[in-house]
Amino acid sequence: MSKNECKGLFFMYIVDGYHSDGSLTKKQTLRFLKRKSCKGCTFCDFIKNDMGESFNYFYFPKNGKNGDVYRIANITDNTDFETGYIDEWHYEFVKVYDK
């Protein structure tokens, strides 16, 4: 594999639950795995910019388990029929492997 080949962006799913002042809280975290992820390409830089701007593009895994590893996949929601350009999209976390 060459250094410039894109591997994608990888994240570890972490679930924390705790009890505080009569409340039960579940916290979901997707921790970026820098060593496994792409070292930098135009596509991955675009995703990182989206992560900084809005969480509306991202959906947490529905049945994630603590320690699972996910890769981001770009999902097209709508394409402009005149130009052929993608004008609506979101990202999904696709499970790569279980812990």
C-alpha cells in the first residue's frame, strides 16, 4: 500500500454510563483513531471539516458496543438531476470489527 492511498477515517465507539443526583446518564463517544486512519487526503480533509461545522451530517451507530471500531462512509441522499452533483448527504459509521 502506498503512503498516499486513502484508508478512510476510523473511530472507536465508547459508551460510559453513570448515576448522578438521581439521574442515569449514557454518554456515547466516537474517539478518532489517528494511527489507523488516512494520513490526509482531500476527501478525508472534507469530512474533518464537516465534523467541525455540524453534527447534522453524522449519525451514531444504533447498536454500537463499547470498543467497536467504525469507519466513516459517505451516503448520498440526493443528487441534482440537472448537474449530477450531490447536493444532500450524510455520514454513517460502518462497523469494521468488534473489540
